[in-house]
Amino acid sequence: MTIYQNLIAGEWTGADAVENINPSDTKEVVGLYASGSAADTKNAIAAAKAAFPAWSRSGIWERHVILKKAGDEIMARKDELGALLAREEGKTLPEAIGETIRASQIFEFFAGEALRLAGEVVPSVRPNIGVEITREPLGVIGIITPWNFPIAIPAWKIAPALCYGNTVVFKPAELVPGCSWAIVDILNRAGLPKGVLNLVMGKGSVVGQTMLDSPDLAGITFTGSVGTGKRVAVSSIEHNRKIQLEMGGKNPMVILDDADLNVAVEAAANSAFFSTGQRCTASSRLIVTEGIHDRFVAAMTERLKSLNVDHALKTGTHIGPVVDERQLKTDIDYIEIGRQEGAKLAFGGELISRDTPGFYLQPTLFTEATNQMRISREEIFGPVASVIRVRDYDEALAVANDTPFGLSSGIATTSLKHATHFKRNAEAGMVMVNLPTAGVDFHVPFGGRKGSSYGSREQGKYAAEFFTVVKTAYTLA
Ligand code: UN1
């Protein structure tokens, strides 16, 4: 089998490889991918540092052309890359193709942004002096991405990094190197100069740690667990490094008595269970008012019965497998914790076997949960959600906000008054009305509050805040 290698200083390198396993069929090896060493990581950082002066001054047309070419190739190969994504991560083929299209759109968006770089010219408070405010590239950026969006999250960090003139050391999640390798290959062939984008696949404890220890990374943008995010933060203070962290969520979805039941069930089923619940934007707390509670639980249970859990590539699969054995164990442990805490298992909770050996788990719904239970406070990151019964809107809002996290927050209601109040008072970076908490647009800001996020927003034109540094220049006229 060929080894998909790391890209360091424009050269493909690396002989040590690990198997990329398909969670829908653990007999299938998706490919062999290099596992970089600390020395590889240091070389990649040095290459990015050496490439920075020229790339930071490169013309905006050059950046536009490369990003556009990458976006176009990803779109042209959406079916093939979508299948690779579904094989390595386990989300269904339609979801995986959708995510691939999103990655293409992100490159197209930032190809456009490269042409729209601008600053401000303002008068000084002193006469005969002019002031210019411009954005300059930050420097070498470390990019660390999670396994649950193997192509979209790398795209939404790499595209703005390059657009604004930075150079990159990119470490994708060990579980899903395939899509990351593919987009680095695409960008490399699209004409990026050597060293501008370096790929170092490998272990967090080796590659990630070497990145954290480096004084040469001006910024790290990270999406992943709260624990690792905190380590990125602590190490970055030491190096006076800018950081952007996207971490966990425990997103609420409020369902009010006046909700359209179908809208509420569709939004909740999508939020909680699509992509196997493995989204930081997933909703795992369904906060339901008394008047609709029993009807909602009955309709939701019916909806869950209609969802097929199976091989990600099989037509008709709604929910793919859990990503790996470790995550499956976490999910099962939490299901047991929920039972012990006294929540009622209304649906699911069991492992399922299919034609191929994979990590198949039924979508699992608890009812009679309280917001104090661990299953309501800790992020599970699997197809597990609980229904919390509340009296009225006021209690629903209070429970929705009573969480250490604050990424996305949803409400199903036909009341303009409650929708408006919720949009203003939900303590979250993103609020969704009659929509799932997950599934975001590519051209608008993404991010959260409280324990979910740290630093400025990702995506859209707000991404410039992280990937650039502002300069204020004064000139005597
Ligand atoms: C989405 O819900 O469309 O890791 C995107 C995650 C998020 C991305 C969610 N950073 O789940």
C-alpha cells in the first residue's frame, strides 16, 4: 500500500505510517498515512517561518488564483472526496458530500476575500497628519483540527490563513488524515510556494506538543476537546501567542407548547442524532414545556424508529457508526451514567450489529432528565440526548443558559415574542429559531461563548480578526 506522506518544505516525506480504519467496516483500511516525529514538526515550523516573508508580501491575485483553484478542484471531486470522508469518519455519504461542498465554498469565499483586503484612512486629531489602519498577516499559524469534520474544519482554518498571507503548519486529527492529505495535495498542486503550507500528520502527544512548545508559531487555531484546548491556551501564554479555540458544547434546544410539532421533531432529530451526534453544535438537551412534552416525546420516539443506523456508504442510511472504539465506550458509559442518575431510557441505548463490523449504536433518548445530571452537563459527543421537562418559557430559558458551555442554542416556537426574547437572551454564540442547532453557513461568523470558545470568531469576514494583526501608521503630510 502507498503511504500518504507529510508535506514539509514542499517535499513529501515520512516512512512511519499508521492505518486509517473505516468505522463502518473495521476490516477496511482506508489508507496508510505518515505519522510525523518531533523533528518533522520542527522542520515544518522552520519551513513555514522561512516561507513567511515572501508569502506575506505575495500579491492578492496569486492568493486568489490558488484558493479558487483549490475550491474548484474540491467541488469537481466532491463525490470522490465525500466517499473518502464517509469512509474515514463514518458520517453518511450525503452528509459527507455536503461537507465537501462546504469546504469548496469556503475556499471560494476566501479566494474572494483576498481581493477585498482593505484598510482605513482617517484624519489624525492633529492637523496635517494622516492615519492609515491596515491589516497585516500574523505569521506562522499552527492549525490543529478534530476528527468530526475532516474536510470542512481544515478548510475553514487553512483558507483564511493563506488568504491573509500567513504560512501554516497543519496537524489534522490522527483518526481522519485522508481528507486533510487530499486538500493539502490540492493546494500544493494549485501552486502554493514551498513551505507556505506544511502538513504534519501524527500524534497529538508528539506533533501537537511540539507545536505548542514552539516559540515560532504566532498563532494557533484549534478545534477539539476542552482539555486539549486548555493546554493550547496555557502553552500559548508562555509564548505570547494568539489563540482561537473552539471546544465543547452542551447545546440546548427549547421546545415550547406553541411549536409546530413537525418542525420541532425534525430540528431536534437532526440536532441530536445526525452525524451520529458527533458535532460540537449538536443538541443534547431537549428542553420541553409541559403542554407539548408527551406529544413531543411520542413523535420523537416514532421519528427515531424510522432512522436507519448502518454503513455510511449504504443508500438509505440516516446515521453512520460512532467514529471509533474509544468514543463508543464513552457513549456507552454515559448511557449507563444516565440510567444510574435516574433518567428514563425512552429509546435506544443498545449496540447494533450490521453486515460489516463497525461501531454501531442506536440513537438514544432519555426522558425525565434533570439539568443537574451529568448527562445534561458534560459533553458526550455521541448519539445521546435527553429531554428535560420544564413549566414554561422562563424556566426553559433559565435551564438552556444553565450550562458551562455556550456554542449554539435553539428554540422551536411559533411565538414571535418568545423567539425574539430567546435570540436576545440565549447565552450562546449562535441562536437558531425553528432550525437545528447544528449545520452552519460558510460565510458568516462561527463561534461560541463561555466554556465553548476562546478568541475571535471563525469564518466569514470576521475570520480576519484572528488571522491578521492591525497596524496604525501616522504620516506627516
Ligand atoms: C456545523 O454544525 O455545521 O466541531 C459545524 C464541530 C463544529 C462544527 C460544526 N466546529 O462540530
